[in-house]
Amino acid sequence: MIFQTQRPLTVLWFGAGQDSTALLYLSQFDSVFQTRFVGDSQLLVVGSDTGNEWDETYDHIAGVSQFCAERAVPFHFITPDQGYHGATWQSLPAQMERNDNIMSVAGIKSCTDNLKIKVCYRFLADYLRQQYGYEGSKVQVFDQYREIFGKLTCWIGFAKGEESRQLDRAQIELFPNAIKDPRPKWMLRNIRQRYPLIELGLDRAGCQRIIAGYGRWVPPPSNCWMCPFQNDVELVYLFRTRPDRWQYWVEREAAKIAKNKTRTRNLGVKGELLLPAVLERALQRYGHHTVDELREYRFSHGHCVRSKY
């Protein structure tokens, strides 16, 4: 049975960093934002555990969970025990250990797709079954939602300055034979992706001001601590503050190199230069900085994970 009295959904994909956190607080405290972006819909906040987040990020997720509970906003941070993660992608470390591989700047970035996007949409399909009474496969469930409410709106927390991460719908529509939208057909048919921060012209600093302006704790940028796209400052910060994690990453890279030693092309996290040498170079440039200085840089910059939606 389909519950016809349900309101439409607006989904906030929650990455637990500054951008998605700013979107959450705007949706709760800013009446103009609520009118423009929420309307009469029910907000649903969804995130997924990569198993590779910083401790501060997990602390922030716990705080946001409590905040949402107090305001009756459905909040779901999906962990592997809930059954939505893939069998071979339970976490980033587990996947690396299983296959003796690594994420590399020279390879395909599959972690966002496998540990976030696919996981969240599996959960969302199940949420629609449980809360709206839809039945059938994931595709059938989203089709049923669209037939009643239209495309399901999903907010993505890309900020001003990250427009290159936003798929250019206009270009795709103008040149469909030359530019292919990488999303699957069911998603094209059923999902409306929206970037409120870009629409509002809000950059990372703007998000920080919004969060602090509401008297809330401003979290650091959210990123996996084994993300290959970290810059030299972030690598030095990881080495200084969590040498155990740095050593684990070095060992994972070494295992990948050893497994593929007979291959002509055998690259590490950063390409031909392996992590110990990359760190040595980074320390020459930034080793004189204090931990507080490194933390301040990371707080204000973070790194782009290069994923597109």
C-alpha cells in the first residue's frame, strides 16, 4: 500500500564536513532558506561510514545526530552492520586489505561511489519502502516515488569555488552525443540533484561563518585520512598527529607495490614517488610548522576529493 498522505522528501547527503553541516543548520534556522529550498517537503539527512574518517568527524556526527533528534529531523549515518555496504566494500581499510590495493591519484576514484553513493541510495530505496509503502526493486521504488511527487530532490554540499565538481547539465543537454551524463538511467529519470551553496554563492569561509553564527561548533573538513588527493600540508599533519595511521598507510602502499612487482606500471598513492619519499619532500617544505599551524591550514582548506555528482 502506498501512503498517499506522505509529504515529498528532500534528502541532504551529509558528508559531516563544513559544507553539509552549514546546509543542515540553514535548513533549521533560516526561514528564507527554508522557503526557497525546503518548502513543504520533509528533510531527511543521510550519510555513510567509510571506516576511514578522522576522530573529530565521528565526534561531530554524534553531535549532529543528537541535534537532529531534538528537532525531529530523520538522521541516518549508515554503518556496515546495517547491511547497505557492499560485501567487498565494508570500509576503505577492509577493501585495501582484501585486495592489497590502494587509492591512487593515478587510478579511478571508486571509494566515493562504493562507500557513499551506492550505500546511500540502497538505504534510500529501503527508506521509501518502509516509510512510503512502495514495493519492488530499487528502480521500481524510485519510479513509484516520481509518479506521485516528481523527481526526488537531493542536496549536495558543493560550495562556491567547487563548480567544476558539479555535472554541467546544460552542456550535457546541448551536446548529448558528445557529452555523456555518467549517472545511470534510473537516476537521471528520478533524482534531481541540487547545490544550494553554489546557488547562494557560499564558499567554505561562508559556511564556517554560518555555523559559528548559530553558536554551533565548526567541524574540520571531512575527508578520509587515506585519501590520495591530500596535499603536502595535510600529509605532514597526518604524520605528526597520527603516526600509527601514517604507518598503516605506508604498509598498505608497500603491499600493493609488492603484489604488482612484475608489472611494468606499478604506482603508489601519489604515483611513482612512494609515500615515504613524498613525506620527506613535504617535511622539507612544511616540517617547521607547528601542529596548530598545520591544523589551522587544514581547517580552512581541506582538499577536494575530485568526485563529481
